[in-house]
Amino acid sequence: MTPEICPNCGEDVPRNARACPGCGADESTGWAEDAQQATTADLGLPDEDFDYDKFVKREFGPASPKPQGLHWFWWVLAILLLTAILLTWIL
């Protein structure tokens, strides 16, 4: 009897299919009588209470700090340079 979900790869199996479209498993290569009892627990999927944000922090570390912008020194230097350029152009 064809299971609804392949017990080998987890692919949805169409009704009355002779083999799994995902991995090719069939009655002679791996489907068992209890294949219809297969659940997602057999597929190694995360639990319902899986915390994605916690996983991301653990895998990739804390969020990178936001850049604070240019230091005041560079703003003063830019204004002085523009002033010098304008004065040399005007005079």
C-alpha cells in the first residue's frame, strides 16, 4: 500500500504511485506495512517550540552594532576644506 509521505525522504507521494517521486523508494526497496504511520518525527524536523531567533544568535553571534556616523572631526575638516576651496576660487 502506498504511503502518503515517503518514510525514507519525506516527499509527498501521490495516491496509487508505484514509487516515491523524491527518492525512488517502493515496496521492494523500502516501504514497510507501517509506512503510513510515518510522521514528521521520523524526518528530523525541528520541534514546534523551536526558537529561530535563539538559533540565529547561537549560530551567528549577537547582532552587529549600528554605525554611529562620522566623527565630528571629519565634519569640521570637510567644512574647513570647502571654505578654503571657496575662498581660493573667489579670490
